[in-house]
Amino acid sequence: MTADRPTRFASDLLESAAVEGKRESRSAKQQLDYWARVGRSVSMHQTAARRRVVAALAGELPLADLTEAERLVANADLDASIQMQAQSWSFGEHLATEGVTTVALDDEGALVEYRPDGSRLVLVAPDSRA
């Protein structure tokens, strides 16, 4: 068995793993390992059902043509892909390139207006909120 390496997980996955792991008498880490191994196994098997799911995800086969089990796998794959893309894509940066001003919380909890020219204006400082 290879040694573990430090890694980061999305907090929602870690929280879900802790809950599910408790039900299955596993630690959160053990549950994440379990889920990863199951996912790897499913992803590696090129069965006819897996090829149908891949075809549906590529838009080559309507999702409605998949069996219930195949749709479950396709939806899980889509959900994971969407979540991963959402974590790596900055909607605010995209809007700025479109000339749109946005308002969001910064890392310190201040409410900040972000302008397309790159400037920013603190609207509410973190210590001024009730």
C-alpha cells in the first residue's frame, strides 16, 4: 500500500464523508478513499453501459435513452463536473470583462464593489456590520 499524501478536498465532500463514514463505521478519510476507489473502478470499466453514459454526456445520445441506473451515473458525472468547473471559474472576473460591476464579500468578510476597471470600493467593512 502506498503512503498517503496531504491533499485538499471541498468542504462539502469532507462533511458528507464524515456523516456517511460515521454510518459505515469509517473515518472521513476512509470514506473519501472508498468513494474515490468506487468512482475510479466505475470510470475504468468500459462496459456497454459506461459507453452509453459517455455518449450521452458527449451529446451523442439523449439522456432519456439511458436506463435509470445509467442516468444516475450520468447525473453524478455531470454534477461532479459542474462543481469542479464552478470552483475553478470566476464569475466576477467574467462579468468584469463584460463591463459589469459586481458586489461580493472579500476574504475578510467586507462587502466590496468590484468595478470592471479593476478598482474596488469597500461598501461595508466586516467590523461595521451588526
